[in-house]
Amino acid sequence: MSRTKSKFDYEIEAFEAAFEDKKGLRIAVYGTGRMTATLLDRLKGFCIIGLLDRDESMIGKEIYGLKVISREEAEKNADIIIINTSETYWGTIYKRIQNWKIPVYFRNGVRASNEFFHGGKDNPYWEKTSAELEKRMEQYDVISFDIFDTLIMRKVYLPTDIFNIIERKLRGELGENFSFAEIRKRAASVCDNATIDEIYTEIEKMQNWNCELTKKVKQCEIDVEKRLIVPRKEIVRLYDIIKKEKDIFFISDMYFPRQILEEILLQCGIRIAKERIIVSCDYKKDKEGGLLWRYYADNMVKGRKALHIGDNDKTDGEVPKRYGIDSYVIWSAARMLQKSSIRNITPDVNTLYSSLIVGMINSRILNSPFALQRTCGKIYFEKEKEAGFCLLGSVMHVFCNWLFRQTKESQIRKLAFFSREGYLLTKLFKYYFEVAGEAKIPEVVYMEISRRAVLITSIYDEKDILEVSDFPYIGSINDFLNDRFGVLKEDVSLSEEECIEINESKENLHRVLKQYKADILSEADRERKNYLDYVESIGLTSEFAVVDSQLYGTTQYYLGKLLGKKLKGYYFCVCKDKTNRYLEQNIMEGCFPGIKGLDGKDSCIYKNAAFIEAFFTSPEGMLECIEDNGRKRYAEKKQNQIYFDTRLDMLEGIQEFLKEIIILCKEYNVGITSEDIWFTDNMFGIFMNDGFEPTDRMKKSFYYDNGIANRKEIPIWE
């Protein structure tokens, strides 16, 4: 009697059938996970010339006996690329390589194209609702649920990153040469429907590990899985509603036996008798091959009307129907992301850090499989706190981490955060250190400043007056004198001037400035003395560096001119090309350099400067000057100040993100690379490029205003 075919046998047979006509071609296989380990171990008669992986650091390394090759090598030496992963990731990978000069195929033999994917507003999935599913369940006697990505989900974008996280964590304990991820995938590829114990027995034989090491690594894997698992609350809610009324089972293709799955589920607040957890490794039958469904139908369903709920089109949707079990497919958070308005971030999730932050965002806003039904795939936020978490959480983590490293390397002991951006930045920077547990941190000073306040202090003569007047301004000459120089005149000849762009009337402007030269110089002397007294009062007499948002360092330049020193400044992004005339007198470093790696004008942070500056403001209007009695005089509060409380709610979300990611990075030894900085900047840009629907409260709370240039306020979102 012939042996029963395993799921591995079916995989190889399906691959061979799909690519029978491609045997004479040179093939590059995309994917280094378990499926590829199985493929390379058993496939015969095909010419596989190399592997492809999202992680560029893998290029040149050998996995499963084949080298990981670059794009250039693939285009030169291969005839086709085959994406050999779970279908869930086909879209992500294809977007990543769709512009390569080589044909791409999915592992089912279909030529890859964007037409294969059905996103957009007309996708029938958007018609599914929680209420519909609840009503549907009422019609059945027996209900079963898939477990992973249905009832629970991981806080990483790619499940295989769990193995990379384990490797990173263990390297911190066992040494940098410790290898795990590849070994773990290889062992799984030769153990059909194995339990985690059986997989580690295989690893122990393959690697000659001792029992103590095997036990330690296995427990680490279980602990990491538990640490990164969260419930999908809406599906758990539906389960809780029907669990007393229906016969319920959980069915999973998984290497964790029911005992461990019971523990994981309990941790997520999901209670079920472990006898009702049907898992492939316990029964040595799987969902994909159908044998587990046959067993379930014969021994549990027994002819009753049954419904299965799961996230996989094939194993949870098609296969159970062969055995008389109806199915209802919901999307995993990862699949929802791939079909959402921010789907373009998925091809660039290439590092552990990016996988973690996307996993955190998924678990936050795509936790429910019905989260995007109202908007047909467009991201929206129920609360402003969620917007802070998703839009600015990773931006602030990357910036705070970068700023700390910069100050540590340069031995900066004091940082002056410029207002008004510094009002919230100081809170976040201090919170970062509080959570990170860093002891030696620079002293943080919130410095009240504005271009208006320091420009006038730099005026000593007529030449300086003309230089300060060069900054663009739209408005009447009367308003210009008041806003730019603090000179308030009610002359009829001035008040009757039409609203004009000052720089288009230079001759007339210079005439007026000469007329009021004495008044301007007098006001400049007064404000300069008062501002210097203020600088001394906040303890900035010794060396310090400044922190501001972006881009040219104008305020830094004029503050340095006032203090007679060359200052160092740290920014979200910095313009370092020849158009920045302040570079000669400023030392400037930017966190987000943009695509070219130099000019901050390429960064998405700069491209969305209006929002960044509207968010990072203070409850007060722009500082105009320091009065003789030391009182700060502010311009009139505008909409950003009137609706400042919206920012505080978003701030709470940012802090929640910081707390979570800082702890995870520390726990799993995950650092932030230059690629992660680029990813974070790009993800922010994708969100801001019509990637989400702002709340009504956000729409009325964010305005672009520039008091040095005009008095207008322009809403960020119409």
C-alpha cells in the first residue's frame, strides 16, 4: 500500500505541473522560507540558478545550497523569476520587483501582473460586514474558526520575521555567529505536519545541539510568539456571542500542539476546551491536503450543517467545501493592508524594524477584518489618538533615536528646542528617554524663538534692514512694518496701500523703510537687549546645540549672529545644496535625508512640511518679542492654537507607539538602519498622499500659517 501524500508532496507536484514547460529555462526563485526549503530539497529536473530575498544584506550568502543573488545577477543570468511564497505575499513581492527586466511568475504558474490583484473600491470584500457574518453563523449547528490571522494575529508584518527576531535575540545571548532562521526553516521543510518538539529534534540532529541549547531555543520561540500575539477583537467578540449556542471548534495547520495553542489563546482572552482545538501537528493531517477536513467532517460535524471561518482562500475557503462544510473567508490584517490606500508601503517592508512597525500599525487599525468596509479600503481613524500612533509614531521614534545618537557621538550636553515646534518635541524627547531608561541624556531647554523675534535683533544698520526685508511677505506695507519690524504706523498714506506682495514693489518699499529707519533701529536695539537677557535667563550662556523642524536653518543663523557664535543644529530634514546660503554659518544635520541621501528637500517630511509645522506648534501664538519687563509678547492665537487639544490626543497615540516600539527593539536587539529611516519617511509620505481620511476634528484643527510672511491661514485638509 502506497504511503499517504504529505502537503509537501502536493506542493512539489503542483509546482512541477505549473512549470513543466519551463524546465529548460534558468530560474531565480524569490523567497527563502519553508516553501523554498521544501522545493529545493525535492524538486528534480529544473535549473534553479539562485535565490532572491527582500533583505539586501543576504546577497552573496548561501541558503539551502544556493546563493542569494542581486537584481543585476537575476536580470543577467535568469530567464524567469518564480515567486515561491504563500499567496498572501504575492502582491507585496510583485510590487517590489515589477519593474525588473525579467518575466515574473507566481508559484501557481500564472504570469504575474497587477491585473491579478483585485483592489479598489469595487472589491466585493468591502460588502462583507460583522453583522452579516453574525447573522450567517446563526444558520449553522457547528462553527469552526481558523486560529492564526483569524482569531489572533502577530505584531509583525511577515510571520517568518518571528524566526529573524528569535535569531536577533539569541545572538545577543549566544554570540553574533549564532544562526537560527535558516536552520528553523530547513528543519520545518523536512518534517511533515510536525510538532514544535519534533522540529527541534530534527534541528538537534542537523546541528548537533545539546539538549540544553535545544530546550533554550525552543522556549525562546514559544515566548516570542506569545509576546507578539494579539487577539482580533471583532472575531473574538463574535466567537464569545455564539460559543454557548453552537458546537465550536478551532482548526489550524500549525506546529504548536493544542496544549501550547490553548495557552496562547487564553493569553488573548479566548477560552475553549483544548479537545476542541484541532491542529495538524497533533493529527498528522493538514487542511491544505484535505485530510484534516475529512477527519473533522467525519468525527465532529457528522452530517450537521457546518460553517468554517478563516483567512485563507484555499485552505479555509475552497478545501472545506469539498467535505460539505460551508466557508466564510475574512482577510488577514496583512491582506487588508495590501488592498488598502497605503498598500504601496508593503514592497519596502524589508527589515525587522519595518516589519515590527507595520505589524504594530496593522494590529492597531486593521485588527478587525471589517475595519475598512465603510471607506472601501481607505484608511481612516476612529480617534485622533490612532492618527498620532500611525502617522507620527515611527517618525518620532526614528527622530528621537537619531537625535540621541547624534548628541552622544558629538558629546552635546545641552539642547535648545526652538519654539513652537519644540513645545511637543521636548515632551516626546523626554518621554523617549523615560521609556528607554537612558541615564546620561543632554539637558533639554525649551527656547521661545521665532524668525520674527531673531530677525529684528540682527538689525544694526540700514543694510541689515534691507536684508531682513528680503523675506517674502504678502500684505499691506503698514502690516509689513508692524509684523516684520514691530513698527506700528497709522499714516494715511500707508494704511491706504493695497494688499500687495512686498517684493514686487522694492523701490516703494525701500523708500518707506528709509523713512522709518530710525524707528526700526530703535525697536531693534530694544528687542535685542531684551532677547539677550532672556537667553541668559534660560541658561544658554555655555555651549549648546539647537533642534528645529526644517529646512534651511534661518532661525539658527540669526540666533548665531545675535550670539556671535556658529551653532550646531539638528533637524527633521536639512537642505544641503547650494541654494541654502546659511550653510556657511550653520552646522546642520538632518534625520530624514530623502532618496538622494543628501538634500532634505527630497524627504516626505519636507514635502508635507505644512502638516509637520501645523502639528508641532504650541498653545501660544508666534513669539513676536521679549518686552522690557521680560514678558513674552505673542502674536494673536490662530486656528492651530484654538484647536490645540487635538494635538494632545494625537500626542497620546505617539507616546503609546514610542513605549511599545522602544520596549520591543530593546527586548529583541533591533536597531534602526539607514534603510529604516528611509522607510519611515516614505511610509509617512504614503499616508499623507491621500492615504487616509482625516477625522472631522483633524480637518478643522490643522492650518498652515506663517506669521513672518503673511497673516493668512490655509487649511491642511479641505
